[in-house]
Amino acid sequence: MTAGPIAFTLNGTPRTLPPGTSPTMTLLDWLRGPAGLTGTKEGCAEGDCGACTVVIEEADGARVPVNACLTLLGQVHGRSLRSVEGLRGRDGGPHPVQSALAEADATQCGFCTPGIVMTAWAHAREGGDVHEALAGNLCRCTGYRPIVEAFGALRDDDTPPAAPPSAPPTRLEAPGQVFHRPATLDALVALRAAHPDAWLLAGGTDLGLRVSERREVPAEVICLSDVPELRGLEPTAVGIRIGAAESYRRLLDACSADLAFLPLAGLLRRLGSRQIRGMGTLGGNLGTASPIGDALPPLIALGATLRLAGLDGTREMAVEDFLTGYRTNALLPGEVIRDVFIPRPPEAALFAAEKLSKRPDQDISTVGLSAVITMEGGRVAWARIALGGTGPRAARCAPAEEALTGQSWSREAVEAAASALEAAITPLSDWRGSAEYRRIAAGNLLRRLWHRQAEAA
């Protein structure tokens, strides 16, 4: 791979950064530092507050808000993005989004306003629920009512996306650093085998914290964004196949359009924010193997499988077997996750994907429970119940499944299964919840599932 400078389009203007610019500097630090564009603010440096929101302009016209504090310069190489300084009205004055917020008295101190403006600009094109759009932006000094009212009045400005520079995948270098951007699966697995200690970077919503908060400077990074075998999403009659480096945004769109996957869509809407879903990936959630990864319990309950790629070829594995312990997985040296297949729930099956957290949006799970339950003749034919946050890894709860199987779908049967679940798990205590809370809450999620079904019947 040929080394070259970092190049991208910013606010409609091509930018080529000086040789030696660190590809792992955050976009936020670059904007506020060398670029001198201080409209983008740093609030939390961990992707929660949205003050640093900028927008990626996709070639298809989509506007994807992202957190500049978690986005590395190497990730925006070859892309087009816009910061608040890039918004202007056609007459050179304020943009209509800015005017709408001002006219609604939707700002006070103004620190959070640039991020809200960029979220609003994206929302005007992408649409959807206003509160969902705002979930990734925290305003500490105003009431949200005028902001919501301003969002409701927005209209797309029909501005076409700015063209990205011609920047083929390359190797980005800085003193003591190499940022690899392989363009094929073969090149990726060769790099992975040759550089086993390099960071594997997909969306960076987890790894980015090591740069933004801990100020780590990795010597080597392998970025997955340009590997076509790790991108793309294919809905079929039997399920959805999604590349390991494809965004949650695309997966949410696919699940929202399919009745069978609506419970998963509901969970994905609570997975971070639009900014996080714009960059975050299913492959990253699996690779980190966190016991509280939001997406892991539904994948296990549905019987999802992975394709893993290495120098010796590709092998397939169930997600529940891939997760081996606390933040550990079954990847062999030199292997990467290629894609994930999410099976469609059986017809007429009960499918639920739930999580409990301290706040509804933009928060990490305390406990997660997902279930797929099929019925025959009024009795449970089989059940798959998966939990997160109740042990060192997301996993199925066999005692609860066994307690339900063969029983009528009744309050008594579900109570027995919930009791078996509570007796089987060994959660830990932390600031998100005590072990006892997690135990009771996990059982209650199963009980609540029955009550919701009973009320809907």
C-alpha cells in the first residue's frame, strides 16, 4: 500500500493535511486546533453530549451525524463532512436551521447549540422522530420544548452532497504511527496476520474513547471501512446478512422495514444515539465482547452466526459460541469478523428484545433480555432466552428455557421460568446496579413479557 496524506472535503472545500499529521488525532481536536474551527465544541469527549456533532455527507445524499470527539482523522480520509461553519443561507446569512432555532428561542448559553444545529440539519433530510433525533444532544440550560418545536418546523434545504476528494485507500503515516486502510479482504487478513497488535478499527465508538479520554496514541491501526466484503447489508427471505463494518444506522433501517424484526429495531433505537449508530458497527460490538453489549442478547436468542476470515479461509460460528468470557472471543490469531447473519424469527414466534438502563436513551445496559418463543397447540415448543449484564458474557439461560418448554404459555409457567432464571444467574454489582437488582430485574423482564402478551391478546 502506498503512503499518502490525509485528504477529505470539509464544508465543500477539499483539504489535504500536512505530511506527518497524526491519523489518530480526533476530528474534534483537529477542528478546534490546526483548522481553527472552534464552533464545534467539546462537552464530554465520550460521545454522550453531542456538542461536537458534525455531519458526514454520503454520496447518496444521506446526512449522517457523528461525534467528532470519537472520530479519528484517518476515518474521514476520502470522505466529505460539514461542521457548523459550513452552514450558510443562500444569501450568505444564517442558514434556515439556525434561524428556526433562534426564532423559537431554542438557545441560552449556546455551548450545545452548534451540535444541535448540525443534528437538525441532518434531521431535516433524514426525518423520523424528533425526540430520537435529539437523543444524542444534551442541553444543560434550556427547556427542550422550544428545541423540539424548532425541529418540527425544519425543511430540507435540498443542498446536494459535497463531492469527496479522489482519495484511494492508502497508508497514512505520522512519526511512530501507521494507519492502514486495506481495500480487500485478502489485504486485511494479511495485515492482521502481520500486525497482530494493531488496533482493528471499525466504527471507533468504543476504541475512540481510548484516544479522546485516555489520550492513547496507537502505533498501528487497521481501518476496516474500505473493505467491501465487510460492508453491505442484504435482507433475504430467511434473514439479514450484514457486514461486520457496516453501520448500525443501516441495520436499523432494514429492521424498521420488516415486521419480523421490529422488536430488534426498537432495541437498536436505544443503542446509543444517531451519532453513535452512524459510526458504530455490529462487528465492533461482537469484537469487544462486552457482557452488556446491547446487540448481543438478541443475536444469541435469534441464533445468529458469524463468518470469520483468516489466511486459511473462512469459517462459520454461532454468536453464542463466539463469546467465550469477559471481553474475550473465539477469534484465532490473524482472524477478523467478516459478516453476521441474523435469522428471521420463526413465523408466529414471540420475539422480544429488551434492555434496562438508568435512562431510556443514550445509555449503557444494566440488564438485557431477549427471547424467541414458539408455540404449538397452546404450549411452548421451544424457547431461546438470552441475557446480558448478568454474568461475564452475554449467554442463554438454559434453566429458564427448560422451565418453559412443554408448558402452557401461562402466568404460572412464566413465573416458574423467571424463578429458574433468577436462581441460575450470578450477576456482579457495579454503579449501574447491584447484583440483587440485576437478578430481580432479569426475572421481571421475563414476567413483563408475559403481561404484555396477555394485555395484547
